[in-house]
Amino acid sequence: MNIWNPFMSQLSLSILNDVPVSDTVQRYLSTDLKMCIGGQFFAASSGETIDVFEPSSGELLARIPAADKHDIDKAVTAAQAGFKVWSSMLPYERQQIILKFADLIECHADDFAMLESLDNGKSVEIARHVDVESTIKFFRYMAGWATKIEGTTQTVSVPGLHSTYTKKVPIGVVGAIVPWNFPLSMAAWKIAPALATGCSIILKPAENTSLTALLLAEIGIEAGLPTGVLNVVTGLGNVAGSALTSHSGINKIAFTGSTPVGKMIGKAAMENVTRVSLELGGKSPVIVFNDADIEKAAQGAASAIFFNHGQVCVAGSRLYVQSGIYEQFIQRVSEIANDMTLTHGMDSKIDMGPLISRVQQERVQDFIKTGIEEGARLLAGGCDWQGAGYFVKPTVFADTHHEMTIVREEIFGPVLVAQSFDTLEEVIELANDTPFGLAASIWSDNIKLVHQMIDSLEVGIVWVNTHHLVDASMPFGGVKQSGFGREQGKEQLDLFLETKTVWINYND
């Protein structure tokens, strides 16, 4: 199937001068990319496009269609038709297609990794062994659930002879919006469970990072997905995203992103009483007790905030260290930060890459300036990056308190704010003193203390002596303003299914 314009204008990036590039990747470095609707690839109906920039250099990476309401209408029509076909297929048939989808992703693993690195700025090695590998595993995990969706039988307290049971049925057309920090993984977290439950889907990736989503659409066609089951529509959030979330033909909205945008999406969904799940922001605490292994915990705390350049919803951005080891600990974390190498994702020496955009770089730098102005002690980093690209140095603030802006707000960058505590009761109060409730990590070998903390923390995820671990079988999500609903695991299936109750009367 020839879905690409053979005369498309291709781009050349300076960071790829000495890097082998596959034909697949080269096709995506283009000013003439198309989005996928109903199994075919189109420009936006308006002809408008969006420039996408490579974060480490600021060079033009690609140009994608800027969809509007007309394109969303077209995608909804295609998805509704696709749903009728896909939901009527045998579960085993759906399972086999999803497994083939996973196999094809694996065949293109290096292509996905390079596109993810170029689009997002992260290390190509991290993209290959974390983002791509987890995507393959997640598709295969969800494929297995396609044949295991079940209802229940009930014994009811109604006189006479009745048979009663429930059926789980696919919810319909899913509208999914995903962020730019883990473009491929987040797309997989929406696509795979939708397919496993028999739903069709319209995915709107972030306008900064749409390339791997478009490759997924291409591969989905090759895997054998019926026309209209997987649609990828690129565009701006306030245009294409808004049209998607307010469309009456959408049966369920799945969103991952910031809390303010999540609130707007929730309000729009309620106009049509559309089912909605929201995986939103965080300000996750990392809590280190006096008995912790200082080197292990310091490395863990640094990874918790600097992994993926701090652009992680569960980033351990608030550090609480018990007073007995506070100074030693924050000095060690600062040393780790100062030793990190900032460079582009193709460089094997990379410890941390750039932020996603100039706007995000300036936003994070403004927070750093605010932290200094509010009196926090700067131990590492700062906002004095010199050179090309959207880099921000890994930054550590000490002696912070909860009245500071940098402690209260989600920065979504490599900025760690630290303070000391004395007692268990004190740190529980500090950790929970936030509108967010996504994740936390505890660093201690005191099992009694650890379990007290686990029970007391108002979060959806708790890690002990580690941070950032995820698995396809383990639910992921938060409480409070970090959203509702769970992704991954068996629990995610319910977000894409409705329960149908059946009564059969056998009385004469």
C-alpha cells in the first residue's frame, strides 16, 4: 500500500550527519506528512500545517497536518464504521491482530526509537529499551485480555424462576489525547486496551511529538486492523483536541496531560455525558529516612527527578530527608546533578537531553528564577544554559518550604526541591500537603515504618526503595487532582467497557 507521497520534501538534521538512518525514519523527516483517517492518509482539510522542531538543535524536524473540526467529524464517521466491524469479530481474531501489531512494532523497534528520540529529545538508547520495549510488552499483555473479558451470574432475591447475568460490552468510539513526554508509550496505553475490548479509537498525539503515532497508524493497517478502527489525527489541542472531546459521536474520552487541561476536558465531556478517564499531573514526594542507604537513595532520588529530563507526571520533584542525614544527602544528590552530561539523544554520552520546546524551557527557567527570589538555596544547576537547543541544567534547591511556588506547583522539568523533617508524623503531613496525589517513594529498611507510610500517603502509587517502576499488569493512576481511573493492568479494561444487565423470566 503506497500511502506516502514519493515527492515529499525531506529534511536533513545536523545531529544525523554521522548517524545511519533507515528509509522508514527518513520518510518521517518530511514537510509533507499526512494523518490517518479510515485507513488512508490525508492532509488537513484546511491545508494548514504545524512545524515540529528537534529539541536539541531547534531545527525543523517535520511538518504535520493541523486538523480542525471537519477532520474530526471525518474521523468519527470512520471510527463508527470501524467499530461495527471490529466489535463483531471473534475475540480470538482480535487477539491475533493485536499480537501481529506487537510483532510489527518489534520489527520496527529501532525506527520507533530514533523517531521518539528526534521528536522528544530523549536518549535513543532509553527510547529503545524503555519506551519501545514497554510498548511491545503492553500490546502483547492487552492482546491476551481480548479473549478473557467476562461477565457474572447472580443469584437474586426475586420470587420465581429467573436467570440473571451481566455482559461486558465495548463502549464504542474512544477519543484519546496523549502528551509529549512519552509519546509512544502513552499512545500504546490508549490504543491497546481499546483494541482488546473491541472499541475503535481516534488518537490525537501532542503536536510536538506526532511521528511515532503516525508510524503506529501505518503499522496498524499492515497488521490487519479493519478500516477506521485506528485513526490518528494531528493538530493543536485547542482546535483538534477540543473538537474531539466535545464531539457527540465519541463514547469515551481518555486523556493524559496536565491537570488544568484535564479539568477543561472533563467539563466538555459532561456536556454529552461522555465517559472520561483522566491521568493528570503530580508533585510526587521522595521520602528518605535516616536508616536509608545514602548512596542508593541519592542515586534513586536523582533518577526520580532527572529521568526523561524531569518531564514525567510521577517525577519525584519534592525531596524530604530526615534531619540526621539531610546535609550529606542533598550534597550527594547535587554532585550527581552537577556531573550529568547534557547533549542530544544520538550521543552515547547523554545523561539528560533537552526539554520539549522553547516554551517549556522558558517556563522551567522562570520557576528556577522564582525559587531563587523566594529564598531557596540553589545547590546545583540554574537557568544559565548557553547554546543551542532547549536544555535546562539539572537543578537542586535546598531549604525549601511549602509556601514557595516551586514546592506547590508542578514544574515538569529537572528541578528538585528539598527540605528536612524530624518525625514520621511531620513528613506524612508534608507529603500529603498538596492538591496532587499521583505517586510517592519511600527509602528505608524499617518495614514497620514503611507500612505506616504506605497506609498514610494520599497517592495512587507507592514505591519502596525504588522509583518509576511500571509494568503492564500493575494499575497506574492517582487520586485528588492527579485524576481518576487506572491505566495498565486488568483495571484499565473497565474504562473501555459497559456493563449490560440481563434478566430472563422462566415462570409460566
